[in-house]
Amino acid sequence: MASRKKLIAGNWKMNKTSADAVALVQELVGAIGRQVDVDVVVCPPFTALEGVGKVLEGSSVKLGAQNMHFEANGAYTGEISAPMLRALFATHVILGHSERRAYFGETDALVNKKLLAALKNQLRPILCVGETLAEREAGTTLKVVQTQLEAGLDGVSKELASSIIVAYEPVWAIGTGKVATTEQAQEVHGFIRGLLTKLFGEALAMRVRILYGGSMKPANAPELLAQKDIDGGLIGGASLEARSFVDLVNAAAAK
């Protein structure tokens, strides 16, 4: 659908010092900082947000964070709040990433609290959903995705729902080199679109962007991005090197 502009978001995870991050984003701004055909977001570690944000000023590339706490402030040692992110001019935040769920015990209810706090602070959440290999093999992929999506979006008003971005990440395809087949990816993206239609109505569901987050690379991006319900990518490893990330942005622009 022409009204959904493709979005390529880079999740740098726990990589890059502040100096390394600034160097990478300077390369990115030089290559794609003026293009407007594709929305581009980079999500460096917290320690690099301020430095990266300064380099991004005046470019079309947006700044995102990889996580946040649901409270605005308080005795939460080691945590970062939405107002702190906004003060650094971050516009997006990744929530519910499979690594947060698996390694840090984040539940659907916690992800939902964070998502509501992000929306309240004018941050655009990138809500991650997806199944493990065991769940895929057990045939429960759609059930798992439905549970995570509906719980994550609980209490979201129709007015705010259009700000949300959903990322489908088959957990078994993250950092493994395995990729869901184009058909597998489109099936789940189409299913998510259907769930959004039930929750918010068709008009709004057709505006929400759904990203693919399972080892998208320049080699497989064109085929994935050609699918009608795949609106971009949440990129891990390929976002850490300027050339591959730029190639992905260009692949999205070609669609």
C-alpha cells in the first residue's frame, strides 16, 4: 500500500563505544542522511545516544533507543526513562525485544507498561513479537504472536495506535543466519495485520508498519520487502556496518 513508507531501523544492541557510534553514524548521514523515500532509525546503546543525536541533527535519520523504563523517574538503579530519551531528541524506542524477554525476564505485562509510557511521552514504540524455535516446531507461532501483540497493545487507544510500529522477529532467525522463508514471514505479517484490524479497524491497521526482524541482509531484503505486509526491517548485525545498512535502505527505496 503506497501510503505506508518503508522503515529500516538499526538495532545496534550492546555494540559500539560512543566514539565508534559517532563514526558509524557520520558515514550513514553522508550516504543516506538526505534521502526521504525511506524512514531510517538508528538505535545505539544508551551511552552513545547523545553523541549520535548530535550527528543526526539536520538529517533525515531518526534516533531511537533499545529499551526504557515505564516510570518517569525514581529509585530504579541502572534504568532510563522516556523523558530522559526525549531530552536527547530520541523519537523511537524498541520494546519487548526477544533478548529482553529471554535474558531479562520481561513479560507481556511489563512490555505493555513500557509501551503505554512511551506513547504518553510522544515516543514511537517498536513493539517486538515472535516465536522461539520450539514454538515454531510445535505449531504455535500464530498463538504466541497473538498473545504478545494483544497483551502488548492492551489499553492503547485508537488515536495513539497509528504511532506504533510492530516488528515480527522469529527468535530462531536472530543472529543465527537462518531466515524465515518469504512465505513464512509474509504469513505472520499478514496475520498481525489481521489482528490489528480486529483491534483498531481496517483503516488504521493498513497504516501501521510491520517490520521483519530476523536476519534481514542486503541479499534477502529485496524479496522480503516485496511482500505486501512487510514494511521494512528491524536490523541487527547488518546495521553495524555502514555499507550493508545503506544497501538495505536502498533496497527499501527500490520497492
